[in-house]
Amino acid sequence: MVATQETIDKVKEVSQSYKYGFITNVESEKAPLGLNEDIVRFISQKKKEPQWLLEWRLKAYKKWLTMKQPNWAMVNFPDINFQDIYYYSAPKTKPKLNSLDEVDPELLRTYEKLGIPIKEQEMLAGVAVDYVFDSVSVATTFREKLEKEGIIFCPISEAVQNYPELVKKYIGSVIPIGDNYYAALNSAVFTDGSFVYVPKGVRCPMELSTYFRINEQNSGQFERTLIIVEDDAYVSYLEGCTAPQRDENQLHAAVVELIAMNNSEIKYSTVQNWYPGDKDGKGGIYNFVTKRGNCLGKRSKISWTQVETGSDITWKYPSCILKGDESVGEFYSVAVANNAQQADTGTKMIHIGKNTKSTIISKGISAGKAQNTYRGQVQIQKNALGSRNFTQCDSLLIGDKCGAHTVPYINQYTPSARVEHEATTSKISEDQLFYCLQRGLDTEQATSLIVNGFCKEVMKELPMEFAVEAQKLIGISLEGSVG
Amino acid sequence: MSLLEIRNACLKLDGKDILKGLSLSVNEGEVHAIMGPNGSGKSTLSYMLAGREGYDLDKGEILLEGKSLIEMSADERARSGLFLAFQYPVELPGVGAMSFLREAVNSRRKFLGEKEFDHLGFVKEARKEASKMFVKDEMLKRSVNVGFSGGEKKRFEILQMAMLKPKISILDETDSGLDVDALKIVSEGVNAQRSKDNAIVVITHYQRLLDYIIPDFVHILSDGAIIKSGGPELALEVEKNGYAGLINAS
């Protein structure tokens, strides 16, 4: 269905009042290719940013120039040419297709398996549809609900305009500009991302999903997310989408900073299925993300739950800094690597306060010729008396051409802490498969069942709506790996 | 037409002949017992019938309701109504017993063109059958066979049989590891399944099980083939004279 002029006008009207940024403000579509100081200024100007933010970006850019790409991860990829990337382009410049018939049938097959309704399939595949009006009305009711509670949930560029003091106070406080190569790059050129602020004593009544933000389907390469939760408050945030997201941009270097005050809790769930490229890994996404949560307050809690099945190369370590006494950090992860994928993922738990606790449950599944590495660091500082960590990393190997590696680092500087680490490696046994087959399940169903059983401890931490999709996703990503 | 027909089944494992021309005919409504000493080929027979990988016939034929099973995969055979109660049921960590049951039942129903159960509808049905097998609700909440005692595992096998309603069930040494009480429960469960539309093949070492599940026919399996067939009294003969006697006589 094609949009009528009336609809288009109405949308423009609503869009302007919602200030969804650059739809209405952009004169030129793209910055010239490459990265230099002018490009950074261009980005800042396009977004009408205050001086302090431009200076922050420039500082990050200058720092980036002095840094080297990290090379300690067990991943191999051809060198990235940082001058061969567009650092700013207006959204919606993706090629528009006329119908689903023009979409890659492989992509469509996946959408169907995930049970995504046709209208949404069109949206995700970039088919020109008149969907904007619907999305706007959904966003309207949603936003009203949040405003009533005093919760802020908006694009970060909007937050810079409307809540500059908050952004200035917290941006870079968890991940400083010089933290690592990709964080420095992100700090210089970030263009999009979420900002969440939950005031004291408020429990966010719904799961915040990036899906609700219009344009999120076309998420940028350098997203910056900042979530702040005051005393006695709670938020559950869902990032990502199970539908495979194609992107011409190969490099994704996002930064996510979480800050939790006294007695507060942030639950951050990610289900990511970047297009992994073809069977030989060509054309897939490089996902290099820096995510960190600061448990600033006493008895604060930050949980990272993630299911990663896509991307050609994944390099991410969501971490927690347990500063407040009795604070809790959790990391639940399922990482699937198939065909030619390479994943080097894990977490860091830094115990600083007393009686802090961290739990790490990592499930790695390798199939095809994939290499899956868990890299974890548990650091217990000398004043973190009475702290406890429990780590369990399990690897499941499917077939005999893949690999799983575990690289744990444990640095304990006080004898009063307790650190436990368990690791298992297993294969899907023929007996288990045969048992399922004998009950009428085909090989695909059987594998999915056994693999999901393997991941159960992690899956049950996911919000319901995500859990069901994530299970299907794991099944799809392992297709063709058994039998 | 017999329900299950095995004609001259020959099977080699690791180059060794295990099944050497085994033939068997089972009609609807019948219960057959296959007894034999260790090494006679009992497990191989069950795996072969169920279609386990690596257990393909070198020669011979298997027909279920007149249709050849040889080209069918293990899961196709199962959906067509062939059930195997395992001697050593394997554990499936993290796989909930209730969901597993539902998936199995629904795949059979789908094949038969019957309506599949939704979650709630299935739970009701499952609880009904489970109570008959003395399988507690609590057990269905656990992962398949994880932490189940020997008796619980066998009861869960028979519960699956009751819910799947197969045409032909092969019970592979279902009595192994069971005490008398468990044996009684399992046997009652099996007997409750007996009907004129299906058939059961009970594979066992010992005669004891056959006191509870009274067979119509008894066959003696020795060295990969059936050497003698008879009625229930044949089982008592084995009990009295042992296998050696019968094997030497034939």
C-alpha cells in the first residue's frame, strides 16, 4: 500500500513535534568518505550539538589517532580501512525495494521461521511501505506512559538537546574515551543510540525495547547508549532483534554505559542476529562492542543477558564494575558460532566494594568450522572483602571441525573472597539424538531441543518475548550442522 | 496382512554377522515375547527396527502395515507408529519432560493429520496418563531422565508409550533393573495399552516379566535368528531348562 499525501503530511507534522532528529533537518545526505577532524565537526554540527560535546568528540578523535587496534583476541579478519567508511549518513538511505519478491529468499525464509508477520517482514527488508503512521501511534501511547512516571527514553541526540546536564554528567563515566581503540572511535563519531533515565523510586512499568524507536531498524554503526537508574529504581532494556539485520556497513562499534545507584537494578538483554555472511563468512558484520555497567550504589545490580548468533566476527565483553558494597553483577550468555564464524566473547567482573557478588554463566555452541572463545576476567581488589564469584562456562561442540576455547583470568587480591570456576565441554551424543528421533522428532527439532536444553540456565533470564524468539533463532542458526 | 513383518533380516556390525536371517510375523492384537541369552542379538534387533544409524540391514526386509521401513529414517518410522522403550533411557539435560512429551505427541498427531495439542490442553492429557503410571507432576517438571531412578525411567518410557499410542511397540528389556513393585506398575501400564489395533514385542532375558505381561507367542532368539517359537509355556521351559537346553535341542 502506498502512502497517501495526507498520510505523509500528517507524519511530517508528528515527526517534527517528536523531534526524531534528522528526518526533517538534513540538507546533505552523507558526509564525504573517510575520517578526519572535519568529519567529526561535521557530525557535531549536523546534530546541532553544544560546544562541550564537540570538544569531547575531538578529544576522543585525537586519542584514537594515538592508539593501535587490539590484536589479542583469537579472531582473524582482514584489516579494516577506516578511511573507507562513511561516518555520517542520513537514515533511510537504504535501497528501497518494491515488494518482498525482491528480497533475498534466504532472508525471507528466516523471517518465516521466526514467525514474523508479513508487514514487519516488509519493514525489516526495506520494502517501501506505509508503516510510519502505525509506528508513530504506537510510540505515542508508549511515550505517554513513560512520561507519567518521569522516565526518559529517547534517542541520545535528543537527550543532548533536552537533558544536556544529565548526558554531560554521565557520558564517558563508565567507558572513558581512552578505554580502548573502538571506544575512542565511537566517542568521536557516534551518531545514534538510546538514552534512558529512571528517577528515584520508579520501577519502569514495561520493557524498553529499541524496537519501539522508529529508525532503529537502520541502526547506525557507532551507536552510543547511556542508561541511568537512580536509587531504588528498576529498568529492563531489550536490545536487538531476532530478525537478521543486513547492513552494508561491515563494522559495528557500539558503546553501552549503564549506571545503577543505591538499591537499583538494570537488566540489559540482547538478542543479536547480525547477518553472518555466506557459508564462507563473506559479507558478514564485524561486531566490536564495548559494554560496561557501573554498580555505583550499595546493593545495586546489573545483569547482562545475551544471545548472540550472528555476525562474522564478534568481539564483546559486557562487564560490571562492582563499586557499591553488596552490589551484584551477572552475565548470562549464549554464543553460537557456525560455519566460518569467529567469536571471542566474555565478560569482566571487577569487585571493588565489600561483599560484592558476581555470577557468570556462559554457554558456547560451536558448529561447522567455527571458533568460539570465552574470555573472562574476575578481578577482586584488595578492599573487596567477602566478595564472591561463581563462573560456569560450558561448551557444546557439534561436529568435529569446530573449536571451543576458554581463557579465564582470575586476579584475587584478598584472601577473604571466594572464587569458583567450572568449565565443561561436551558433544551432542548420538544416543541423545537417537532418543529424540525415536520419539518422532526430526534431526533439526532434536538438535534444537538438546541445544536449548543446554542453554536453559541462560534462556530463563531473558524476558519472555525475547526467550521464545531466541530459542527459534538458535535452532535456525544451527541448521545444517548435524547429520 | 501382518502389522509387522521381518523377513530374513541379516545385519553385520563391525564386520561381524549379528542378525543371521531373522524372520518374524506380528499381527494386530498380539503380544510376542523374544527371549534369548546375552549376545543373541536382542539389542541389535531393537536398534535395527527403530532405524538407528549404523544398523542397516545387509539383506532382508521389514514391513510395517505392508510398507517397507528400510528407506525410512528413524524419526519417520517413529511417526509411522513404531515405538521403542529403551533399555537404558538416556538423559536430556535442560529438556523439560513435559515439553519433550508434547513435541513427541504432536509430531505423531501431525503425521496422522490430527489436531496438535496446545500447551494447556496437553498438560491436562499428560497428567491424566501420568497418574496411571504413578508418575508425579513433580517428575514431569524435571529434565528428561535427569536424576530419575531406574524405575522412574522405565515408568516414563511406558508413559510415553501411552501418550504416543503406537501401532507397534518394542520393549527392550524393560524389566532390567526393576524391583517387583516397579515391575508391577510398568506391566500394568503396558497391559493397559493392549488392544486389537496394535501389537507389542517384549524383548527379555528373564521369564519373570512374562508372568505380568502374558504373551500370545514366545520366540527364542539365538545367534542372530529365531530358533524356536511357541506359546507362553515356552517361557516356562526356558525358566526350567535354561537357554542351553533349547539351543542344543534345535
